[in-house]
Amino acid sequence: MSTPPLSVQLYTVRDAVTADADAAFTRLAEIGFRSVELYDFVDRAAQYKSALSASGLTPSSAHASLLGKDVVPVFEAAKSLGIRTVIDPMVEASRWEKSDDVVAIADELNGIAAIAADLDLTVGYHNHWWELASAVDGTNALEAFADNLDPSVILEIDTYWSAVGGVDPVGLLERQGDRVRFIHVKDGDISRDNTKQVAVGSGRMPVLDILAAAPSATRVVELDDFAGDVFDALADSVAFLIANGESL
């Protein structure tokens, strides 16, 4: 089975994007990426459209807050940029502690998904560590949430935060199966200290087992922070993944 092309979460190089978006996108393309997961794309739609065109990159997906928001401008911007999947990147930790709150989050996202479907868009959710660390209904809050989602809503599993939250990412991916359409591929010392994240393949994460557990999910490389040149870390990540059978 062929694997989807590698993508990269643009937030990884946020400082470079702020300084010069065109140059940042070009450097990502030079590393070998052909697609990118956008963030903050509503306010930066024109800037991103120019940078995508100049670099030859295409959007694999994008992050935008959806719950409790007016989703019309979000979806309009997504359509203008050729984004097909919009992923809510975070719901605050306090809302994952009680079953009723978790069900309410799922219900709201299901409603948003119905709006998106009319525009030929897909919506999803991206986890942090707290959804996995919190237990409701006899399981972790993320999987309790998934049990209440409409089949049209997808998951982007951040495998690193799953491990930090105390849930084996390999088992999580296997249990969630085809609902997982994207995975964040990250490495580090498996702590909440973002500066301890490192190039994929040089930390403690079972990266190859993770990739094998989600063969059809788009791999999105990400570092939340890095104590060095983040473009070097991305280049090293790509080299490791390509050497282990992934494709650009």
C-alpha cells in the first residue's frame, strides 16, 4: 500500500513565516515537502495564496478554531486556498473532564461537519495531551469523544501528545482505524517541555510502529518548538522518514 505524501505543520516554522512567508514556504519545498498544513489561514489567506503559488506547495489540510466560532469565514477562506479538510486544533483542557462536556463537544462538531459537507469540506479534531490524560466513561476522553462523533468527522491524532498523555499511540491508532486521516509525527523525550522535541527518528517515540499502525493516514511532521535550527530538524526528519519507506 502506498503511503500519502508527507506534509508539515506550518506552525513549526511560525517565526520564519512571520518574517517572510514566501521564503519560509520556499525552504520547506527545498527540503522536499510538497504539501503543508496551514494555520491562521483566515487572516493570512492572501499571503498564503501567494506563498503557495510561488513555492509549488499545496495544502494537505489546515487548522482553525471551529467550536463556538462563526465558521462561514473559515470555510470561505478554506475554499479560496484549496483546503479540503479543516481541523480544530484545540479545545481547552477543562472541557474534557466530564462526560456531558465531552458529548457536547462532539455534538457541536457534528453540527459544524454538516455545514462543511454542504461546501464539500471535511472537519476534524486534533488532540493534545489532556484529552488522553482525562478519563470519562471508562476510557480516555478523546476516545469517548470519538464514540459520539458523526462518521463524517475525522481525527488527526497527535501521536506525541498521545504518548505524553499516557496512552500508547500505536494502540490508539489501531482502535480508531479509518477515522484517523492525519497523524502528527513528532519525536522527543515524551514530556510537556516543547523545547525537548527533536527531529523525527532521534527521540524516544516508536515512530516506525506508529506509521505502520496508520498506513493510510497523511503524515504531518511537526515540532512545537526546537532548541536549534528548526529547518535542520525538518530536513533530518524527512531524511529519516524517506529512508524508512515514506514518500514525498
